[in-house]
Amino acid sequence: MTRIPVYFMPGMAASSSIFEKIKLPVDQFEVFLLEWIQPLPQESLKSYAMRMAKNVTHQNAILVGVSFGGVLVQEMAEHLTVRKIIIISSVKCAKELPKKMKIAKSTKAYKILPTSLLQDVEKLIKYAFGNRLKKKLQLYEKFLHMRNKEYLDWAIEQMICWERSTINSKVVHIHGDADEVFPIQYIKDCIVVEQGTHAMILTKYKWLNTHLPAILLA
């Protein structure tokens, strides 16, 4: 039996280590992990997606993307022949973006976000108040891959200003009903994960390991 190639794309700034607890049957699937690369100056998301698509070397592969990575794999699919696109904790089109992101787009408020703070997570951890916040920051520190301000400014702008209006028919959407970044009231036609937050690739890996193989094969 020929194994199905599955390419995983992490969320904004994250490394592929966020998928470390995702286990697919090795006799059915061959897993490939993608990483963010530095965008070129003034690069469009479409141009970036074209460059990233070159890392997918199989025909009829399945692309799996989390959050902004879900947006990216939809754009990558424009340059590939894919079997299916799975997005997790993400959006299928600009209509599904929450109101606060739409406001940020119209006001350009995203341009004043202090993204430089994320370059030194260790200092944030040192001065964080409360164990819960410290644990969140330590988790962030573990999985953060792209820290430079240029990437973060670019990624936030591309996410907020994404203009896709037509949903790709090959997209299968998995979404948590407690997602705090992309609230489920704005999301249509998705597989709902109960109590799934925006970080459910980490917190609901047991659900994903149980259900993902069938979703990939459907």
C-alpha cells in the first residue's frame, strides 16, 4: 500500500514541534514537517506561498495547517495538486475573521503592535506575574520558532489583511468551540471539537489522534 504524504504547517511564528504529539498510522501516512521561512521585503502572501509550495515534493499530498499556517496552506494549494487541505483553528475566508481583526484592518491598528517584545520571551517570563501566565509563556518559549520583528510584523499584517472570498472545495475545517482567536460564531461548516481552544493542537491531541486518520482518508 502506498502511503499518503501529509505535510504539516505550524501556526504563526511556531515551530513544527507543535505537532510532536500528533501520531498518524505509519502504514498509511508519511509525515513531513514544514517550517516558516523569512519573508522577503514587502513580499505578498501569494508570493510567499509560491516559495513555500516548493517544499511539497509529492503530487496529491494532504496539507495540514494550524491557525495562520492554515491560511498559508490554502494559498500554497493554488500552486500544487493536492488531495485535501485540513485547517485547524483557522479560517477559510476573510468573512470568518472576527470583528476585531476587521477593525484592525480598517484602522491599520496592527501596525502599532509591540512585536519587538516577542523577540525576548525569556525576559517576559522573568517578569511575568502568576504561575499560570509563566506556564503559558514557557510553553510559548518552547514552541516559538520565528522571533524577529520583520517576520512577526509581516505575518500579522498578512493574517489580518487576508482577502480570500472563495473557499477551496478541498478544505476540511476542524475548529474548537472555545477558540479565543477565531471565535466559532464567525465560523461555518466545520468539524467542532468541544472545549477546543486556539491551542488545541497541543491540548486536544488525543482527539486529533483518534479522529484525524479518518478525516484524512475520507
